[in-house]
Amino acid sequence: MAEVVRKALETPLKKLVEKSSEIDVLIIGSGTAGITAAIALAEKNTGLNIALLEAGPLTILEHVGSSSVRLNARVVNQLQDQIVYKTLWGENEKGGQPNTNGWSAVGGRTLLWGGYIPRFIPEDFSDWPFNYADFEPYYKRAEDLICAAPREGVPAFVRTKGQDKFMKELKKHGFSFQESPLAIDSSCSENGNLPVGYDSSIARLIRSESLVTFGEKPGISLTSEVEVISLEKKGDRITAVHVVDRKTDVSYVLSPKKVVIACGGTQSVRLVMASKIEENDDVLGKYINDHLFARGFLKRRKGIWENLMHLYSPPTSQKLFHCQICGPLTMEKVEFLRNNWTALPTKWLEWNSPGDCLEYQFFGIATTEKENRLELIENRDSPFGRLPSCKVIYKRSQRDLAILDEMKKNIENLSLAIDAELINWEVLPPGTALHDIGGLRMGKDPEASIVNPSGQFWRIQNLYVADASSWPSQGSANPYLTITAWALKLADEMRFSNG
């Protein structure tokens, strides 16, 4: 990022250190969890000084899909190479090489993601300490915040005659699909309104009126390339946050009044475990969960599809998975994408010409098992920072395998119904969906959980969790919308907490 832009948007770490005692809330992480919580805390004119730290660099200022490079695979791949690191998942403690992606940049995963934003269904909250009705107002606020489509008064992003025709054909065969809910602004460019495109947290922060240089006035400051290496606790409070400036390798100490962890899933768990601040070892780092994830392509035996389609078949209380279908595309594109799945996160934006193939993806609800856990590897150099390396020990249950079988039968039956050939079926390993949750489990019982229903640590009064590491379980939906809604709820309740 050009230095002139960085200077305009960021607060230097040294300035933050000088005014450390004035930090009301320190937020660690700049994905949708961290930035949503920051904006929600600042927008009520609370007079708070909020400091936002990010370990990665400032790269682009919006989702790649909203930028002019969205269909330039070479540029997008080079960008990903600069900000992606590898994490390690496996079935046991034995070795292994890092094998799943993580993102370290201002905006985190929100710079490069597919855009699906379904809600969890009411049944998905069965083991949460509150129900869907309690959470629903935050869903609506989140959908408005990220300019979701469709929503009240705003149409779906993809709406073609061919898509309508295909949905009717699928319904005739017993398959219920609808227009995909996406975090893409589909409002019209008129009367002074300019659509904001794909949602990303950094774009939201820049558009807000709350971004400031720390100390000049209340609001949110941003400082990148600062790694938090430990949280220091005295009694029931975090009294010091130890950080390293990644540009100079110099260490500093910050002393905020409150701390919000929003590193993203397992990385938040890793920080808490490495800091040795939580005494409930029976729960800490346990109950890690990720979606069951399968994908592939199907090819029409006769004819072609003319128009762009982006469809979603929701889960039910009995069907513990959902299906996403997107296309059309040609067999030539299929052959390329089969070997280059991550080549272009926004690849479907160009699928606006006829083709005889469709891409499908399935996401299912995996069981939440206590033994699926994160473990630190103290004697191994970390490929992604100064904290100890870590590994997620994760094994799929028999129910998980049964749901994967149901997914396969579903797409086989769908292919048969529309006279299409199933080109391939690929089940991805745990961690690949990048929808990791758990490890800092939320609950009503302090002995069986790490944080309370408000996201506040039971045993550390000024420490909170804004991301999905606090969740006891998840539905099949992409967690992005629910993370955003959870961060809004957290911010509301922080204002009334005794932390």
C-alpha cells in the first residue's frame, strides 16, 4: 500500500504506545468481527477511544471483487500469496505440514471471500445460551450494515430469466432453491447513490465517520503490522498487552481498559492459550468445529444454460446441509477450475455467457466434539508469527460421514432429474471450508464454558470475544453474517458490562 495512503488511514504504533493509558477498548483483528464491533461501539457517540490492531499489512481498501483487478487472476493470486499463511489440521498429534489457509491483512478474509450470507435457522441455536428470536434483530442490523441482497426494498444481485426458469424446473423435481443471499450491494446507481459492491470490513471502516488518528478525538484508530504476542493478567483483569512491530521487530506494551479478541476462529484460541490466562483447561481449546464441505461440477447432456445463475437451497431441521449452485460455464473453464480451485475467488462474476456446466458446493453441519481441539506446539517454529505454532486435532464423526453421503445422494438425484452428468464429487478435509469456530466456548455455566452469553470471559472481567471462537456450534450457513451480527450484539452488551 502506498505510504501516503497508509499515513492518511493509520495511527503509528509509537503514538499509540505514548497514549496507551487512554485506550478505552483495544480490538485485536480487523476482519468483520473486529471492525463491526469497533464501529458499533463508536457510532453511539460514546466518546470511546478505540484502537484496532492488525498483524498483517494494509493491502487493498475493498473486497477484490469490488476492485478493477477482480478478474485478473495473476494479480489476485499474487495478492493472496502475500497475505496467506498455512495452518495445520490433522486427525492426531503426529507431525504433519501446514495444510489449510489463513489470511493476515487489514480486512482479513473479508478481502477474498465468496459473499454468501444466509442466516442460521432457528434450530441452529439449540445449544446456544439464547435463541433465534433473541438474535434476529442483530441479523437485520447486520444485513443492513453489509448491504445484503436481497433484503427489504433491495433485489437479489443475480436475477435472470434463465435462473427463474431453472428454479421452476428444480422445484418440479422436488428441489427447493432460491436466489442466493449475498453481501453485494445491488441497489441502483441513481440520485446520489453509488453501490458499494462486495462487503469487506476495511471498506466499511473507511466509509464510516469514526476512523481517526488516535488521540485527536474519540473514534477508531487503525494500526497494521502489529502482532499481539501475549495478554498479561493480574487478578481478574488484563493489565498489559504485549505487541511487536513487525516492521522494526521492536516490542512494546499497551495498557488498555478493555480488550476484544477478534483474530478469527482458531487464531483467537491460540492467543488465549499461549498467554496462559484462562484456568478452565477442561474447556479451553476444545469443541473446535468446521463445516463439512464438498464440491464439484455437473454437465448438461443436451443443450446449454443461457443466463447467469446463483442459487441456494437452504437447510431444514431434517436436512443438515445446504447446496449452492452457480454458473453457467464451459467445459474448458471446468477443466481449469478443477485444478485451480482458489485461482480466483470472484470467478463467478464473469460467468455471464452460455455454457453447459454448473458448479455446486455443499456445506453441512458437523457434530461438535470435545476432542476436536487446538494444541500448541511449543518446540516448533511458527510459520505465521511469534506465538507458538499450533495444530487442530480434528476427526469426523460417524454422523458427519452419513451427512456427506446424504449430500452426494442429493446431487446425484438432482443431476439425474435435470439430465446432467455429475463430472466429479470432492470431499474436502476439515479446515478447508475456513469456517472454524469454537475453542473459547460460550455458555451459561462458568464451569462448562469460557465466556458468558455476552461474549465476556467469565474469569477475566475486561476481556471479550467478538468472533466465532466463542460459538458452541454452527449451522450450515457461511458464518460471515452471524459473526457480524454476533459482533453487534457484543458491542451493545459491552456498553453495559462491568468490565
